[in-house]
Amino acid sequence: MAGNFWQSSHCKQWILTKEFLLRERNGDLQVMGEVDYQKLMMFFANVIQSIGEHLKLRQQVIATATVFFKRFYSKHSLRSCDPLLLAPTCIFLASKVEEYGVISNSRLISVVSAVIKNKYSYAFPSEFNYRIHHVWECEFYLLELMDCCLVIYHPYRPLVQYVNDLGLADNLLPIAWRIVNDSYRTDVNLLYPPFQIALACLHMACVVQNQEAVTYQWFADLNVEMDKIIEITNTILKLYDLWKGFDEKGEIGGLLKKMPKASLSQPRDGKGESSSGRSSASITDQ
């Protein structure tokens, strides 16, 4: 791992711009609209979280998987790969990158199948029919897209440093940590350095805990671009507004139907579809 964020591939290659994201997503947004696209990304972030929790992964592994997922679709259309395949693939790769250890092939598939069947049957009425060789193939495309830039810098470490510096860890850290977790449902981890995200989440926690007066001078002494902190804060607040009005169980079926579908190629075993009708090949070049 690079010792300095500013020298890392995360900084040099994966801090994107809003204009870039809009341009790359233009085809999908024409089909779905920006609000529906964001709801879909929120839903699959929740799927990744659920799978990760059932696998008993650390939160940082889940966060890394979520960033991998969002990186893929920052440069590819939804039609290029089924998100239901990409989600466990990102978890599979993140567990190795974050040195959690390789998840056994059978355990990954069995856990994903159970989560989809027991928790998300309202979205996916048929069983999860991808197998480990689909995950391996998808992992290859994911690595290729990211140019093997696998080290992710998260806001968690700077956040802990900041609350310790303030001497308010017990009061602020739990809320700020949850806000950081929520931030992975937005694009902020594609657009801003992790220390700025940490500061924005910390400031929001100060507001929630009525600690603004106590921390005002600390924030005033920071040598940071406060307009960026405000942008991140506004993005997370918009997420909460969207979340509040998002009836996931009622809406997700329509969103998945509207979602651009993968142009499916012939799988290597020569069988076009699984027993549920889902093709066993789901990744296409653009």
C-alpha cells in the first residue's frame, strides 16, 4: 500500500469529476433518469452490505467492495454486466485486497444465494443461478477496468484521527462513522479525497450532537477547501432525502425492469440460459 494518499493510484487515477460521471452514464440516464439510477445504486450497495454482513466481513472490506462496484459502473453501462453478478464479485475481490483472506468458493455462492432468497426475494423472484466460474470471469473484467488499482483509501482512519484530536471520540465517532457508511450510497468516494469525506461526516455529527460551538475553532483552523466539505455534506443530505422517500420493496421491481440489460454473449458451456431464464454469460465489451 502506498504510504501517502497523494502518491497513490486512488488519488492519481480514481478521483473523478461530476462531468465525467454524467458523460459516462449518459446512456443509462437516458433510459432510467438520474433519480432512479441513484436508487438502483443505493439498492445494490445495500445488497453488498447484506452479503458482507452474512459473510462476517469487516466494514472496511464491505466498503472496498462498494467502491469497486461503483468504479466499474463509473466507466461502464449497466448493460455491460449484471449488477447481481458484479456485487458478489466485488466482495470476492475486496476480501483478498483487504487481507481478510480468500472466501471459499462454495461459501460465497451459498451465502449469496441465501441472502437473495431470504432477504431480496421481492426483487429477485428466481434463484441466484450464477456459479463461481462466472465470478472468476467477472473478476478478470473488474481488474482490467481498474487497471489493477486495488488500494482504496477510506475515510475511517482520518475520521478516527480527527475525533481523537478533538477529544470527543465517545460523543462523535459512532454517529460520524454511520454517516461515513451511508456515504458509500453516494458518489462522494469517486469524487473527493477520503479526508474531506471524513471532515464532512464529522461536521454533520457535530450538528446532530449540538457540538458546533465546541468544535467551531477546530474547523476554522483547518487548512482545507471548505466549499468541498459543503459539497460533500449537501450530497449526503440529498441521499437522506432520497432514502426517506424510497419505498425499496415497492419500487425496486420496476427499477430492475427499467434497468438497461446486459447484451448476453454465448457462454463457454454452450448453454444459453440457466433454468431460471438468466443467462450464464453476462459481461460484454463496450
